[in-house]
Amino acid sequence: MIRRRHLLQASAGLLAAPAIVEKVGAQTAFDWKQFKGSKIEVNFAKSPRPDVLQAHQKEFEEMTGIKVGFEQVPEQQQRPKVALELSAGRPSFDVVNIALHVQKKLVEKGKWLTDLRPMLNDPKLTTPDYDFSDFGAVNVKAGTGPDGALHSIALNQDLFILFWNKALFAEKGLSGPPKTYAEMMEYAAKLTDKSKGIAGFVGRGIKNANVVLYDTFMLGWDQETISADGKTLLTDTPVAIEVGEYYKKLLREYGPAGVVGFNWNESQTTFSQGRAAMWLDGVGFSAPLVDKKVSKVADVTGFAAVPAGPKSHNTATFIDAIGIPQASKNKGAAWLYVQWASSKAMMAEYLRTGSGTPPRVSAYTNPAVRANAAFPADWFTAVDTSLKISRSGLPEIVSVTEFRDTLGVGLTATLGGADVASELKKATEAFKPILAKENA
């Protein structure tokens, strides 16, 4: 009993955990080697998480006896490839990575993915240490369809946070990050110094990409872009227009030259080179900012939760996940891979290496992760706070890409000087027939 207790305690560690689970599982109905000799194909959108999985793939193969064929594709190509193969019912993969903030309704409408709950509840197929209760409620909800089927397991919960330059703040006599959106606008004005090429704020201005920043602001006004039933657009309401004015002023008056064409990568470069005092974007972009090889602000970057809006304090979250196609002929072996990829050990490794913000609560309380992470204490505080105030950053509709394109064009136009109300009403009218067709 002492030996078993020590093994269970050790399973909270990092990458030693899968091997330990195998020993513990041998005393139960579960066996990591039950599909020995199988081969599965996995398909991921390119990101830091699959890089970690690929680096440790040999460990999974040795533990299970399952061979893994691994494909990682840029998201612009991966998403249409996945949709095409799943809709045809002939996927070339047994495990697939999906972006729930873009593909959730599409996957559910097509019933493309296997309900994982029966396997999750089967002690022969699921290791007793998997601990599904460790996943945050928002992530479980995101992976659950309207019929109650658990079609995917969250792999990463990207959260919008605020990056701020402590040195630039100190120069202007500002001691800490803004607490409200009103204060952020005031700080941006104080921090902007065009003579030195310093922008008070940088963020996404280019069409499509800009919608997630705009929607983050909308959450501070406690409003979504589409009604809860998915039938009514809320992008030309008085609140939406007020948020649009805020977005326009912040980026147009206090953003860098050319911000109208900025996506996250241009924003990241601007901030990391010390040319912007604040940047609001995904926490997954944190790692390069503290890397002295590529960042000039590694020693002065601060991390904070997004400021509170006038009506609520929320931040946008974007969840990607993994699932198993209905047409897969290797579902058992695929499920073992899904368990391993979403295990406590691998989730802790994503966090430790700065490869993402995992949806498991235990990753953030793991002392080994905090002791070996590249991030300072305020990064963990920002993440802890953001996890508690997160809300979906995009509407759950099939045509979310078209929605981002249509609304994004209007937002980009406002940065060029166009009237906010006119542009938002125009974008709303343009998207109405698309939404109506989807709900028909």
C-alpha cells in the first residue's frame, strides 16, 4: 500500500506520469498495451502544442506499442482539409485537431466526430488517473454538442490578456497596468510619443483578425455579437456602436502607423521591439516576449488580465481540441492517444515550455511547472484571473469565418476614418441573409 501511494503521488509530476500510470493501471481493468501493434494517423493545425507532442511521441509509442503517423499543417490549410475529408466520410486521420471557436457548429451539424463519453466512462479504455473533472467547465461545455455528446477534448484554452511595458509606464509615472477600459484609453494617450515612434497601444486592425479584439471589448460591455439562440445579430446595437467607437479611437489615435494592416504577428513584433506600451492579445503569444534572443523587452514585460469594462469584467477565450472521426477504424488506439495528449503530464509540459495555456486546472497548481517555467509570477496571476472571467470570443455558428470577414471589413474601414455606426450597420445587413440561411 505504501508503494502504491507513492506511485500515485508521483503521477502528479511531469513526463514521468504516463509510465507510472501504466503500472497503476496494471492493477485495474485498464492496460496501456491493449492495442499494441496498431497504427494511427493524427492531424494537427500547426502550433506549439503538437510540437511538444511530436517531441515526446516516442514515449507514447513505447508505452502503448502503437505506431503514430504525425501530420502538422498550417491552420489556413488544415481547417479546409479536415472539413473536406470529414464531410466525405473518408478521413486520412484517426485523431484530429479542431478549433472549437471556428469549427464547433460545423462539426456538430455534420456529426463528424465520435462521442467520447462511452469510452471515457469505460474503465477498460480509460486510465483511472485521467481525472476528467480536472478540466474547466467552459472547456467541457465547448466540447459538448446540443445532444450531450462529448465530441472533443480541449487541448488549449487561449485567453486574451494585456501585455504592458513596465519601462515605458515608469517613464510616464504610471506604476501599474490599467484596471478599466476607460483607464486604458487614458494611459494609451499618455504613453503615445510619436516623436520617438512609441504607440500607446497596439492590436489587430486587419479584417477578420480584428473581430476577436473587438469582441473582447464587447464582453466588457456585457454583450455578445450574436444572441444566445444564434439568430439575431447584435453588431449594430447602441452598445456595439459604442464599443466600435472605443476600438476606433484606441487604435487610430494611439496605435502605430499602419495598424490597419496588423494581425497578431505584426503586433507582437511591434511590442517586442519596445515600440508599443500595451498590447492586448492571446496569452499563447507570451513566450517570445520573455525570450532575450528575440525580444528587446524581455526584462520589462508585464502581464495582466484584461481591464474591466463599464458593465462586466470578462476576457475572450478561444479553445482548440482533439477528437476521433466517426469513420476511424482505430478508435480504441486513437482514444489512448487522446488521453495521453490531454493528460496531466502533457498539459503541464505545454505550460512549462510556454507552448499554451492548458484547460486542466492542475497544470497551474503544479509546483514543478512554476519552478521551471520561463514566465514571472504576474503571468500566472494573469492566467489564473483570466480563466475565471473567460467567455467565448466568437459566436457559435457554422459561418463564423464569413462573420469575421464581413464584420472585419467594417472595423478596418473605421480605422481609415469611416463612420462607425454606418460601417457596423452595413456589415450587419450584409451578414443577415447568411445567418438567416444557416438558421432556416
